[in-house]
Amino acid sequence: MSQWVRIGIKTRIKTTHYPAQAETAPGVSPGLPQGGAYAAADVSSLVNLCPTKAISPGLVKDSLIVDYRRCIHCFRCVHGATTPLRWEKGWQWAAGGQKCDGVASGPEGNRLGRVFARSVHIIVVDAGDCGACLNEVKQLNNPYYNMHRLGFFLTPTPRHADILLVVGPLTEHMRLPLLKTYEAMPTPKRVIAVGACALSGGVFGPSFISGAGVGQALPVDVQVPGHPPPPLAILHGLLVAVGRQTPATITSGAPVSLEATTR
Amino acid sequence: MNSSDLSQQMAQRWHDQVRMHTEPQRSCCEMECPAGLLPEIARWLFAELDYSFAGLIVEEDPAQWALRYEFHRAREDAPVQVLVRRALDEKTFPSISDCVHAADWHEREAEDMFGLLFEGHPRLGDFILHDDVWPEGVEPMRHQFNAQRSVPERRPNPHWRLRRIVQAPGAFAMPIGPVFSGLAESVHFQLETVGEDVIRCVPRLFYKYRGIEKIAEGRSPEDVLLLAERFCATSAFAHALSFSQAMETIGGVAPPPRARRLRVFLAELERLRHHVAALEGICESTALTVAASQMALLQEELLRLGGALTGHRYLFGLLTPGGLRCDLEDGACRRAIAATRDILRRLRQLEKMLQFSSSFLDRLEEVGVVGTKDARTHGLVGPVARASGVVRDLRKVLPYCDYEAFTFETPMESEGDGYARLRILFAEAAQSASIMQQAGAALCAGPVHTPCPSRPGAALGWVEAPRGAAFCWLRISEDGQVARYRLMPPSFANWHGLHLATENFAFQDFPIILATFDLSVAENDR
Amino acid sequence: MIHTGAWLSVFFLMCGAGIVLAPLIPQSAHPRWLAGIGSLASLVLLGASGKVLLGGGAWSMPLWTVPGLTTLSLNMDRLSALFIFVAGLVFLPVSIHASTSLESYLKRYSLRAFSVLYLALLAAIVLVLIAADVFSFMLAWEAMSILCYLLVNYEHERSEHTRSGYLMLAISEAGALAAAMGFLILAVAAGSLEFPALRSAAAGLGTGARWAVFLLTFFGFGVKAGLVPVNFWLPRAYSVSPSVFVPLLAGVTLNLGFYGIIRVNVDLLPMTLVAPGLVALVIGTISALVGILYATTNNDLKTMLAHSSIENAGIITAGLGAGFVFTACRQPVLAGIAFIAALYHIINHSVYKALLFLGAGTVDERTGTRDLDKLGGLIRLMPWTAAAFLVGALAICALPPFNGFVSEWLTLQALLRSAELSSLAVRMVFALCGAGLALTAALAVTCFVKAFAMGFLGMPRSAPAGKAVETRRGTLVSMGFLAMLCLALGVLPTYVIPVLSRTLAPGTGVGAANALVPPFFAGSPGHQQLPRALVTGFHKIGAQVGENILPGRGLVVLHRGGTANPVVFAMSTFYMAAVLAGIVLMTWLIVRRLTCRRTVRVGAPWDGGVHRLRPDMTYTATGFSNPVRVIFDAIFRPTTVEDTRQTVAQHFRTAIRREKEHVHLVDRLVLQPVKSAALRLARGLAALHHGRINMYIAYGLLSLLLVLALGWLL
């Protein structure tokens, strides 16, 4: 058994320094397309290229708005376009959520954040996920990301959970288990929707068997876009949920006045 | 034996009742027979000629049912498709699952989704559409069913319950899931037990059913490619490849050589990553934390490798019918190969250390044993089947891309226990790394994409996905849209065989059996 | 102050009048009538025995001198009084319970017969306990045995009941015969049948005779006490008896066995040999282990409690055995501790087992089943019964502040003090038995967690269990009374222990109660190891250690001998209870304070998200106890009755059937070999009668010759 100890020590610390420092390793994030000003000729072609209608013409002439809730990382606006969309390799994507009735809810007045910000238990519910988001959440447990150092812990029972992390578009069959899980959690509780599927249904919903995201059934507090969001983005989402990081906006290229409220 | 031999034998046995035609374009041999003969032919193919069953494809033509039973065997033989047609109002077909037990779940699925009946199948009912959510009589795969609209009025049977078969004093059913343990996918298990030892375990799947096959209908191939890529991310490249190959068969084009090599390169990268993840799962299930962490490091490094190489950690958005969307730099590939070599070295070191960790081996050896005979009748595929002595690697049996150009071996073990499955995973990971190096070395300059027209037609696509043989059936209608997209993923076959490994086991071995069986719910619940 | 004799006369008059009047009372009035007369008689008994027990002054009365044989006489000393008092404590609530529970027998069985048998049994039991000579003792014993059989077989329509009754009667008779033989050996030596004469003749008895008396009385009376290997009748009889009668079987007649053992081996013939004590200790430990193993794995509530009685009998016997060894080793103080532990456990077992049997009977009556696999969720439907059963379960698990804790703790302490003995072999036996008893205690917790959890918690696993209603007041009152007794005996042991030590004083050879009691509370003249300073130290911290018992004190102190290290084990169940109550109260207050401004949400149990949690998804009693079955497989030796798989179309499994059969260890190792040997013998004898007249004449001739030869030889 001593050899395991040896190899463990020999490996040394691999953990990222995020959020204290930025992570610079290649391949940690696929990035997200950027909205904003584009040539008039490209606007319509780019809008048409997007299979999930994540790209829409902006209110300002010759600009594009990218709705991250719908972006599924198909890269068609990059590989297929004559003028590719600008991409930015970041990961601080998590944004405040939208309650069921459309009223935005942010982490303001977040009791969860104040009292137990460094001991937060998370239950993950797979509501029809393809395996990617779940695998990226799993990476948070591995030595590279190690979310325990930030006070986040996974729990198998909703009774101990403060945060409900949902992945997947919410299939019909998972609707009841998801609601039961939410009901079984003690208050105060937060819901984080992770991935484009959980935010908009992705390529799957809405249909007879799949919903158009978790927001239809539960009040979502934090939205983490991406398909799948890389582990660092999910970590950012967790930190946003407890008020330790500032949220980003869920759209890119929207007018500044709207953006200013959150940034 | 080639297809002409096969047709001769058929003619001898059944005279003119079976019509046979080979379609070189579709690269499979179709034999149409009356429904009554189906069990006999299936038995003949499966039991006597040693064909493997790949899946059942149900199509609803405007006037009739067409049921295609896919069989495949060796490299020289084309896949065989047994076709049975019947008028739409005749919904009863004979069941072949008493002989070809691998067809069991395919028949249940057809019953659930199309409302067909299979005579002789004892266990139809609650399967994909859960009977505690849906009423009887909903047949979502029929043409008249609107995939976009939800079914508002649902009155399921409130007294429905999962069947129990263990009759012992004090026996009870321990429910697990669908929401359980930290990061498990949603699936429900019913463990029938009298305490301590579990007598039998039945999984209840399809909590994550997203109706890919239904929502694909009427969409453009470009959009369906997105579905193929995204229904199971851990083998996304494999399923997208299978779809692309079906499209290319219909379109009658072949991707350029560079694209083919790059496809092999990326497919093996995905396999390597998947196997490392599966090994991590096994180490985690035995609570060997250091080993699990080491495997997790390797997995994350492979994910980053994919991200740096293709822009996406799960290799999304790269494949397209006719080739690849964008070219990869040779330098990046070389760096990736160097990184893989390092990863393989560390993997070998971990393998050696695991082989000397007796506490680890004790928990794997003789756990979840699946015998060779069972593995064959249940149609197990992939590493699980190979650990039980059933080798049928599509890369060798039905080569695609340029696999025949590379030298590699398909490992095999015969014990069929958890340790055999572990050894297979290690051996296959090493083979994958070797293929990656060969493919990287064989990269030639040239384009990576040939335009692939969307012609009407139908074709079978296949690929050896990380979890085993994956087939898909694609039909393009006259207007160039997808008319039928049938998925036969490896997890569907292996989940069906899970109960073989989960009879009479100690409860604490359950996570280990599951981990060594390496199952994906997303792939199964497509 | 009324004289003890007068109390007893009133008691016997009441019983007699009851028996005579019973046929005149209408059937429907019997339950209440029996309850009235039974509880009054019990109260009288409590008065009579309490007076002797507390006030001292044995009561005795010569009854009738049979010419040429003996004088029949009655005598109530402290030992008799103690057992009579316990009998009264059990008879009182059981009689009250009879008022409600007997009604279910109306129109099915004769309640008149029941009243007659019940009162006659009460009188017979008291007679056994106050008999002062062998003749009247055996007479009363026989009456008691036969009445017990009749009551076990009360629901005589079912052959199973009759069979169990016969088995019990047969084994009891064999036991009584053995005990009588033991008495006769003593009587021959004494030349008299009266107990005082026996006592005085005991000193001159040889080793062989002592062994014989011990073995005959130990196993003879052990039949009633339920000791391995003569207890196979016990679970069978307990499980078929009427629910009014089982508490008496467990709480009273079981004690009579111990009364016999103690009367002979402590009072009449104090132990001078070490080995018989070790035999008792080992038999006791084995009984305890076997009893609790079968209790844990049994799912019939009544049978389970019956096996648990065997376990408790084992613990008592182990305490007695330790006492015998200490007596033989001339350690009267240690012997006193061990005997006190045994006596205390006798009292405790009577109280909580009666309570548990009442609870089990109530559950049976209200749900129609005793199978724990079919019960569940009763706490919501029968909250008071559940609370009473919980008290009984906690007490029998030996958890403070209830009574089982005190006596089991004392027993284990007594065993630990074998360190003061000189022989290594004896010390090792003690250590092993101590370990065995500790295992027993742990298994008892498993057993009663199962009993309570599977019976009262969770979801009802059958339709009748889901429709049960709370029982009526009579039963609740009697269960409440017994539950309060469990608490009182657990919290205030310092009031009980001096009484017990006075009871034992004549038997252990320690002259006065003072000689035995002080080691618990203060340094005695004979035991100066406990330093005065320490005693005064205890005084200072408020736990006044000493004879003058004040209310609010409940300290049990044991000290380990040896001048070098007077280590003191101190434990106060009273303070423990006070602290427990304080913690519970504080918690309640804090939780209330914290939650007073919040709305408390009561949700369904977390079920993993399944559509509906069904009762068959919850643990069954079999499942809960299966680990024990697996671990102790070598003892249970299950035989597979059925292990089949049913398959259609080759691969579809439609049924897996499994059944295992457990034959009880004692049945397997004792009853069945004896039975088969007897059958073999009978077959051999049957060969003798093959019907030729010449042979029969030859047999006659042979036996005649044999007799003649014997006569000539002698």
C-alpha cells in the first residue's frame, strides 16, 4: 500500500489556482461566441448558421446578440462561416437566474451566501443529461479542480443539500423525481441549472418527452451556460450562488444599459 | 461464406419463400421472408451460422410495417438484414427472443413505441414509456403522433408496480434511485433481497429518454447530426461517426484519406479517454482513492488534450458527413501523440500497481461473473463481452475508415469477472494509444471534406464505440430530410445483460459490478 | 398493622371464594369479575409479602401433621416474600388487562373455566412459595404444573396448542421428578422432610451427594426456568398460550424455577464446591446466547419474546452461578453482589417481560397477526401501546434509565470481579462467560430494535396492520403501571438493593444485612479497602454514600478489592436519568426557541425519487436480522427447503423461490437424538412381542429367576 502513498506524494499539487489566479492551461474551456458589432453582410448569414437560434440580430444596427442559454458549441458559426464569430476562451459565464414567473433573481440578500458560504452541500440531479455536464461536474471532484478546497461538497441526499444542481433538459420521466428532490431539500436552497440543455432544452426540447429546460419546473437561481460548461465555469456558478463571485450576463452583445445592471 | 453461398443455402431450406437481394450500395444483404418463418431463420442465423444480432429496426411505411432484423458475422460476410413486411392493421409478429435473447429489449421497445405485439414474448409492458407516468395506448413512434406537442391528459394506472419475482419468506425490494449517490446517472434499481445478499437486481431505465429517434424525424441531416453527437457525450464522436458513415453510404461518397485517418485518430482518443474514465470509476467503486485520483488526472489531461486539439473537450462540432469540418494541424497532432505516450506510460504504471494491490483485486475477482454462453445469447458487446470470451470487434469484423490499414489486437479474456473486465480496459487503452500513433504517422496532406449530398435512401451505419458495437439505421426521404433514425447503441445491449452479473451477490459489491460493467444511461435512454 | 397470617388468610379466602363462585357468574360478566377479584387478591399478596420483605419477621404456620410421615407447614421468609411480591406485581396488571382481553373469548371458550384455573393457579403459586417442607412443596408444584398446562391448552380446539401443552407437561413432570429426587437425597440425610431439618443436615453431606443434589435440582427446576438444554417446550408453549396467560408464564412461573434453585442451593445447601457453580455459569451463558440468537432471528412477536425469556433466564443463571462460585470460594460479599444481581434481574425480567407480552398480545389482538414481516407503522395508530412497548424494549436492551440496565450492569460487574479469585481456570471461565454475556447484550439491542422498528415504525406491511386501532383503557392502565415500574426500578435501585441483600443474608452465610450492604455504600468492617476519605469524598459531591438513604439518591458503587488499588466503579442511574431528562428538556427548549418563528415543513420520507414508496420497498424483519443469520450460520445450520428458478422461453426468469428451514439448536442436538433413540428402543422392544406363547412363558420364567436371584444376592 505504501506505493500508493508514494505516487500520491510524487504527483504533487495539481490543483488550479482559480479563483485566486486565472487558469492558463490549454483546453480547459471551449470558449463562447461573442456578440456585438459585425459587418452587415455577416449578420444574416451568421444568424442562419445557428441551428438553435442562439444568435439573433441586435437592437443596434449591424450587431449580433448571442443567447448563451441556447449555444450548444456546434462551432458552425466558426468552421462554416466566411467571417467567423469572435470567440473568447473564458469560463466565468455563470449568470443570475430567472424565476418561474420571469422575475430575475440574483444572489442579493443571499442568506446561503452569508452564513454557510464555506460549507455548501450540493446534490446533483441528472434530468436527462448526455453525460458531458455530469462528467464535468465530476471533474470538480478530481485533483485538478478540487472543489472541496472552496467548501463545496457533494451529497447523495437532498436532506443535506443546500444547492440543487440540475443537468439535462428535464425529461418527462425525471420531472417528478426532480420536484421531489427539490421538495425534500431544506430551506434556504438554491437551484443551479448547468448546461444549455438545462437552460433551454438544447437540441432535445421542447418535445413530447422533454422539457425546454429546468426553469419550467423550478425557480433557477444561477444559470451556467455551455455545452457542456467546463468545470471552471461550473465552479464559477457555485461561487456565484454563494455570493463569492460576481455573475456574468447570459447574453453577449446586448446593449450596454442592460448589461450594466449585472456587470 | 459470402452472400451467394448464403442465398443458396436459403433456397435449399426454404425454397422460394425467402427472397434475397444484396445492395452493394447499402453494403448489406437483405432477405425478405414471411413472418411465420422469422423465428426459424433467426435461429438458423444465430445458432447455426454464428451470426450476432445487432438490432431490430421497425419502420412504418404508409401501407405496411417493415421490420428489419440486423445480423452480422465476419469480415468476409456482409451484414444480413432479415426483412418482414405486414399490413399496417396486422400488428402481431412472432417473437425471436427465446432463441436470440438479445432481441428481447428490441421487441419490448417496438411494443412500447409502435404498439406492435410479439407473440411468445412474456414480458411486454412498462419499458420506455413508464407505466406510472403514461397511460396505455400511447405509441409515440407512429407517424400520426406529434413529437412536438406534449401529452397533457395523462391518466396512468395508479396501481402499477414493478414486477417482483423472488418468492422467499421476508423478501423485499430495495429501491435505489432514480436520484441516488453523488454523481450517478438517473436510473432505478430494484434489488430483491432478504437482507445482506441480493438475490436479483433489475434496472428500470429510460428515466432520461429524450426521444431522439422520434424528434429526428423530419429534421435535416445537419440537425440530426447534432442529436447523434449529443445524446451520449462520452462516446459522442463514435455516434456522430456512425451517423456520418450512414450518410456517406446513402450519398455514395467516401471522405478523403486525411479525414479518414483523422477520424480514426480522434475516435481512438475518445476511446482512450472513455476507458480511463471507466477505470477511474472502478477504482472509485473499490474506494481506492489514490488510484481513482490518478485516473482522474489522466482523464482531465485527455479532456484538455481534446479541447486543445479540436476546440471542444468532448470533440463536438467536428464531424460532418463527408469528412471533418476543419483540419487539425499536424504539429498539434504530434504533440497530442507525445502527450498520449506519456499518459499511456503512467497508465501502465498504475496497472502494475493495481495488480499488486491485493485489497483491490479481492473486490474485483469473481465478482459479477458473466459466462461466455450467456454473453453470447444476451448479445453483449464491447469490453464486457470481450471479458467473457466473446470477441466481435467491428473495427476488424466490418472495417470502416481505414482501420484495416492499422495493426492492432482485440484483447480477450475468458473469466468474465470484474477483474477480466478491468484487464480488457487496460489492454484496449494501450491498443488505442498505439492506433493513434499509427494514424498520426500515416497522416497525409490533403483536404478533409468531400461534399456529401443528401439523397433519398437508407443505409446502415456502424462503429465500434468505446462501449462496443454501435449501429444506426438512417433513412432519408425524398425531400432530403431524415425519415427514420434508428439507434442501436452498445449500452442498450449491455444493460440488458446486466442482470446476469447481478444475481446472488453481496450488496457491497453492487457499485463494483456496475462500475466494471461500464454502462451509460444516456447512451441507452437515447 | 395487620398480621401477615391474616393477609394470607384473606388471600386464600378470596381465591377460594372466587373458585366457588365462578360457575355462578354469567359468562359475559367474567372478564370484569375476574379482573376485580384477581387484582384485589394481588393487592393482598403485595401487602402480605411487602410486610415480610420490608419489616422482616418471617411468618410460619404448621398446617397438619401427617402421622408417620411429616408435618406439613407453611413459612414465609424474606426469600419467599420477594418472589410472592414479584408475583403480585405481575398478577395485578395482568388481572386488569384480563378485563378487556378476555372478551375476545366470549362465546368461543368457557370463561368460567378460565376464572377457576386462573385463581387456582394464583393460589398454587403462592403455596409453592410458602411451602416449608418437601411434601407440600412438591404437592403445590404439581398443582401449579397441571394448572399451567390447562391454561396453555386453553384454546384447545387447535391441535398445535394441545401438542405444545403436552410437551410442556411432560418435560415439567420430568423436571419435577428430578427435583423431588434431589430433595429426597437431602431428606434421607436429614431424616425429615421439613426444610429447617434439611438445612441443618446439609453440613454433613458428602461431595457426591452434593453434586447429585445440585444437578438434579438445577436441571429439574431449570425446566421451568427455561435453561438450555431443557427448554425446548418454552417457545412452543409461550407462542400458543392466551395473551392473558403468557405474561404470567414469563413473569411468574419462570421465577418459580429460580426460586427452587435458590431455595435448595443457596438456602438449604449452601454451595461448597466450585465446579457446580461453574456449570451454572456456563449453562447460563449458553442459554443467554442461544436464547438471544433465536430471538433475534425469529419474526413471530410472541415466539421472539419467548426466546428472549430464555436469554434473560440465562443471564439470571449466570449471576447465580457466579454467586455459587463466590460462595464456594468463601467470598461472601462478592457472592452477595452476584446474587443481588440475579435477584434484581429476576424482578426486572418479570416486569418488562410482562409489559412486552402485554404489548405483543395487544398488537396480536388488534391486527390479527404477530408476524413482524406483516406489521409496521403501528406507532401512528396505537401510540400508547407503542410507547409502552418502547419502554419495555429499552428496558430489556439494558439501556438506562430503565431497570434492565441496573441488573445487567451488576451481573457483568460481578463477573468482572472474578479477578479476586485465585484459580486461573476459574478466572478464565468467568472471562469467557463475561464476553458471552456482553455479546448477548449487544444482540439484545439488535433484537429489540428489530421488534420495535418492524412492528411500530415505517409503513404497514399488511392491510390489517394499516387499520389497527388503539386498545382500551384496562390494558393501557396495566401497561402504564408496568412501564412506570420499569422506570422506577431503573432510577431508584438503591432502595431495592438493601432489601435484596437482606433477603439473601441468611442464605449467603453473612449474618446480617449490614455485613453485605456496606461494600456498596461504605467501607465495611470486613472490607477496609474502600478508604474513608473516598467515602467522605462522595459525601461531599452530594452523593451521600452510606446507609441512611435519603430521597434523591441513587448511587450504586462497586469497589474492586485489593489494598493496593481500591478502584471505585461508581454509577448512579438516578443522576443519569436526571441528566438525560435535562438534556432532553434543554434540546426541546432550544429547538422550540430556534423554530418558534419558522414554519416547520413536514415532508414525506425521501425515497430517491420513486413514483410512490410502497411498503414492500421497506426492510422486513427477516431482512433486518439476516446479517445475524449469516454470521452465526454455524449455529443455525439452515437447511434449504426450496431453491428453484422458473424460466419461460429459455431466458425469461419468472420466479425465484427460496426457502430455508431452521431447526432449533436444542431440538437438533438434544430433542431429536433422544426422540430417535427412544424410537429405536421401542422398535427393539417391539421385537420381543412377536406373539409366540412359548416365548411369553419363557419371559415370565426368566424374570422370576432374576427376581429370585436378586433376592438371594441381597
